[in-house]
Amino acid sequence: MVIPGILVVPGITMVVGEGEAVPSSPNRRAVEVPTAVYEQLQAEAKRDGRTVAQVAVDLMTDGRDSRQWLSEIRDELHENRIEAERMRRQVGELAALVRGQAAAHHGESSTPTPGGEATRPRRRTAGPAGNSFSK
């Protein structure tokens, strides 16, 4: 019976799995993982027709790439929020400008009230006996 894990023989390191032994090369290093994790890697490797090492490398690379990708997206979202806020302010300024121009066109005061609306001048109408008063 072969026990999955790392077999170290003087001068030779071999990664041992269920019925498989892969010699290590100078550009490889051994990593210990819990048996349950190894069994999951092994099951995925069998399903995909790959080695456990290939599955492990792919998962680690994908995880690293995902973190980088998420970091880039987070940075882009931050920049987009800043740009959206800038645009929101510009739209507000343009809307106030348009309201002011419309008010001026209709002979109304373009002075905004505390609520942001332009005030309308009061109309003078003739009252009894020719007295004028404001409505």
C-alpha cells in the first residue's frame, strides 16, 4: 500500500500518490498539504486526467490571478465612484444654470431659494379704488 505524501530518499525526492511516483527536478519543491486537501486535489486530477501537481499549480495560479484581478477591479471601482461624483456635481451645476436661464427668459428671478427652486416675482394687480397690491 502506498501512502500519499512526500518520500525523501537521500539524493532523490519523490512525490508519492496512490500508485504514482513523480521524480522531483531541480526546479521543483515539495509542499505538504493536509490529507483531506490532497484527496480533493487527487479526485479533481483523476476527473480531469491530470496530475495532482498540475491541479495544485492551476488552483494556486488562479487564486493569485483572482486576487490581482479583484484588486484591479477595486481600484477601477474607486476611480469610477470619484468620476461619478464629479459628473453628479456637474449635472447639478448645469441644471441650476438651465433653471436660471429659463427663469430669466420668463422674467422670473433666477435667485434660488434655500430649497434650490428659483423664486417667481410677485404680480402686481389693481385693487379696489386703483390701489395696487401684491399677490
